[in-house]
Amino acid sequence: QVQLVESGGGFVQAGGSLRLSCAASRRPFSDNVMGWFRQAPGKEREFIARMTWSGGSTYYADAVRGRFTVSRDNAPNTMGLQMNSLKPEDTGVYYCALGTTIATTERSYRYWGQGTQVTVSS
């Protein structure tokens, strides 16, 4: 069993930056996959980024590629999501997830955090 806790959400103006963190209750295995998803108001949850815990493989959704970067944080067992050039359409609840398959689908991730709200104003 793994607990995931997101932090770092908040309110920012368009063009600004935020950094989210996802802390795991235990060290992920090197072949574990850590993902970020988000859910905008009235929409389904969507994949935005994932990385292998070893850091050897990252992948981004088209909507965030070039603006968002996923990486391991300095804090133990923690993954970060650096979000730059934020847009109002980036508004939503951001979730981190942990799985064992390199994938972009929700069902591929077994453990989920509670989510953190990100609001980008125009």
C-alpha cells in the first residue's frame, strides 16, 4: 500500500508558474511509473505527464509539452511538476498517481493522491 499526497496548488495569473509536489509514503521502485492527471470543472480527468521513478523516461500530453516538466524532487520519495506559462485552461484539480506500467490511462495507475487545486486567472 502506498499513500500519495500532493501539495503546491494555488491561485496564479496567466503566464505565471507553480510547482506541485507528490510525496509517497514509501520509496517507489525504480520501475514504478509516476503520473500526473488533472480534472477541469465539468470535464473528465485527463493525463498530463508521467515519468519512471528512475527518471529515464518522461512523456507529456500535447497540451502541456514544453511548458510542464516532471522530475524527482530533492525531498525523499517526492516527485515534482513544474508548471510554467500557465493558461486559464490549465485550471483544475491535479492528481498524482503511481503504477507499474508505462501508460497514460487512469486504469494503469493503482495508487492516487487526493488532488490539489490549481486555478489560473486570465
